[in-house]
Amino acid sequence: MQIITEIEQVFFKHRHIPYLGEVVTQLEHALQAAREAERSHASEVMITAALLHDIGHMVHNLPLEDVNYVGFWNQDDGHELVAEKWLARAFPEEVIQPIRWHVAAKRYLAATEPGYENQLTAASVHVLQLQGGPMSKAELQEFEANPWAQQAIEVRRWDDRAKTPGRTTPALEHYLEIAQHCLKTPAR
């Protein structure tokens, strides 16, 4: 089965599941993040990274129905690492690495940008603490040396702005077509 079809099935299966304590669903969050990237005139690989940045939440083995609300979310699922591994079979590093590092980018921004945490939703602040909280000085230096840091920060910012209920976006098919262009070996 082609990965684009698998992605479509994953989003279809989780289309009504709330996004981890937020007021949008997993699908709405992904579409809004991709739309934010598109509105920023990002490249196709970055639009695809924005669309798929949280797919790891949906392809791991934790039951999402049990972790929809912040009160039940008591562990970091490592979704960025799950996504990296799951997507690596079909997508290039330009798509995968911003996804891999978007959680670190949140921790980076929390440590370096005054007021950043105040802009986050309550659920996002809770998860930030589970993910290690703001970075230490050593972690900051390591992140700043990462060649994917800036792309990860872009994905992070789109992620942060992708939590608005009822927001209109293009359909999933629009973004899957863009993702198709980004495959290591595009299907003909």
C-alpha cells in the first residue's frame, strides 16, 4: 500500500478524535497547520511537514481515546520519533527532520522567547512539561547547532496556530497531492 493512501486512512480513522486536550480534532489540527505553512508561502516539503508533524500521535500503539483530555495525558508519547521512523520509508529528510525536531523547537522557544509559554494553550503547556520543559543552556546550544532547527521552529509556530475550532481549510486531498510531490520517488 502506498504511503499516501496509508496517511489518508490514518487521518480518516482519527478524523473525529480530539487533538490532545484541544478544541480541534487530529485532522483539523493537521489541516490548519498545513494551511498556516501554505499561507506563509512555504515550500511543498514544509507544507507536508506541517501536515504530518503530529502523525506519530496516530500511528503509535497508545489508545488515543484514553489520552484525549489533559487530565488523562500523563506521559510523553515520543510522537516526533514515531513519525520520523514511520515516514522515513517514503519521505526525504527535508520533510522528516522538521517533524523530528518540532517538539525540541517548542522547548527551545519556551527557553528563549519571553512570553512564549503564555501564548500556548493549557494542554500545550501541560505537554511541554511532560516533554522536559524549557531547554537547559546545554540543550539550547545543541539545538542551535542542529541544521534543522529553523525548519523545526517554523513547523512549531504553525502547530501553535493550528488550534482554532471551525476554521476553514482546504481538504485533506489538496495536501495529500502536495505530499505526493515530496516522496523520495514520486509515484507516476
